[in-house]
Amino acid sequence: MMTNKECIDRWAEQIIPAVFRAEDALQKAVPEWKERLAAINAGTSTEDPHKVALEYCRAIAHIIVTQAADYVPDGTIDGEADFT
């Protein structure tokens, strides 16, 4: 079991930086995200902000998982040939 300090260190040194890197990669790969998020923030979007947030988080998580050094395709990612 990790101490609270170890947990904070792990989040600060590994998890949060991975999220920021994945977010940058996503916005470069799919520039439409920047527009969608800006429209949500400006209040000009007709999309449900909660749905967009979940979709955005899932897209970031997808990048983190599939770009990880220990990623092994297993066929569980919907809509993808995620196995060999």
C-alpha cells in the first residue's frame, strides 16, 4: 500500500504528465477537438457538455493506453482491430 505522499508523487510524476502529453497528441491529431471544446466553453455549442467531456476523456485515455510501452492488443477496444 502506498503512503499519501507516494500516491501524490505518482500522480504528479507519472499520471498527470501522461494526461497532458496525450491531450497535446489528441489535439494535434484531431484539431476538431479544440473547436468543440472552445464552443462548449463559449456556450455556443448545442452538444451536451457532460457527453463531450466523457468523450474527450475517453479519447485521451485511448491514447495513453495504446501508446504505452506495455500495450498489448487484446481485441477489447470497440471498433478497432485491437489484436494480432
